[in-house]
Amino acid sequence: MPDVGTVVKTHSGKNFELAKAIHWGDRSAVFLANSPSSGEVVVKIFRRGFKPGSADIEGFTQEQRAAQILKHPNIAPIFDVGDAGGYPFTVMEYFPGRSLQDWLQTHDRMSGAEILSVATQLAEAIDFAHSKGILHRDIKPSNILLVSNPQGRVALSDFGIARVFGAVEMKITAARDVAAGSPAYLAPEAIKEGKISTASDIYGFGTVLYEMITGKTPFDDRTDVFALLYAKTNEEAPDIRQLRLGASPILAGRVAQTLSRDPRLRPLSAKSVLIGVEDDIARL
């Protein structure tokens, strides 16, 4: 695996020097890198040994395919790709503000203005992806990047497990797909029936909104993953007013609707989640 100080070359012929390790994971390592022509970027290097047709290589190529389609200011772009001695990599925009997850873990409760800024931009990204026929399937704070802070530019990233959908709701068939996504943000129908649709992304968006408002995800007290999945498929999410006393009844109702266990009852788009409650969010 290439390390700090290594110069990697993309398929287009650009060189990037790995300057600092940001993250080491099971499938990839992420570095801050420099280039005389591009400045600071992020290089995501995948582990060696991906087999053609494997879930890992499919995720790698899927992210590249999505990047070609999803050109939007609120979707993190992929600039280039390459291979470093058998390690495939992607070159992406660098977000100095890191992720929304980092922000939530290192700051006090978000203000209404911060919540509204992130939610509005995230809604733009989700609805744009849906307009292009792409489901993200893993909307969560670690995949929401900040250029500076929550009131600056926000971008949705990591379309590695995204799927293209048609007019008919998509049925998940692969074993890996059933578990795809993060349990706390996974829609009940994906857990219970193995089905996903645009409504599943709306649920993920609602969970992120819930967390920004309350500081917790629904059923945060269920430490066992099976207890969490059971609660998500059999119980209504706790009212946000239990954790954020300044939340209005109309905002609480909209969040509850967005987190409905029945996907047919959720708002039809991410933007429609916010319509009529923008002021209620801003006043938090």
C-alpha cells in the first residue's frame, strides 16, 4: 500500500504526492495529497486484490460511474482515477471542514441556522441524484462534507453503494446489499423486506435531520444492533421535542412523517421535507 511521501500518477498523467494520512480502513486508506496544478486534494487508495465482479471492485467502479453523472455543487466530485502498483485510487476534492460527523462529535448542539444550512444543501444533493436515477443508500453524517463549517458549502459524498433505479421500486438480491448502509440510518423497508426506493434515501435524510436537531439518532439507546433493527421496524421514532425543547409541534410532526415506517407516508422529496418548516428549524 502506498504511504506518505509516495507520488501516484493518474490515468490522465497527473502526479499527486501523498502528504498526510487521514483515514485507514479495511478497504481503503485516505490521504491528503498535493499537486502543483491541482493544489490540495484527497486521494482514496483501495486495497490490493480486488477481484473482477467482487463487491469491493463494484463499489469502486460504481462511485466512478456516479461521479460522471452527478455534477452538482452539493455532491463531492471525483477529479481523476489511477492505479498505483496494483492499488486503484480516486482523486477527490479536499474539504478542510471535514465531515458533519466530525462536527457533531467536536461541537455543542447545532444552531437552527447551521441545521437549516446543512439540510437545505443536502436536500438539493439528494433530489438531484434522484432526478438522475441514482439512489445513494448510505446517507449519514460521515458522508456529508463541509468546506468550512455547517453554514458554508456542504457536499454529499461516497456513492460507492449507490444504485440506479427505474420506474419500479428496486428489489435487493445480493447478500451484501441487504446489509449495505449503516444500521442507524437504514430505512425499515430495507431491513424488513430488502426493498429500497427514493423513500429510503428520504428516511436517511430524516435521520440526519433528527440527529442534527437532537444530537442523537433515533433509538440511540439500543446498543445491540439487532435491538436497534427491531426498534426501527416495530416502533415509532421518539419525538424530537423530548430532546430539543424548542422544537415546534409542526417540525416534530414533519420529522416523524419523514421517519415513518411506511415509505408511502414519507414526503416525496428531500426538499419537501423542509417546505413550511424552514422558520421552525431556524428558530431552534
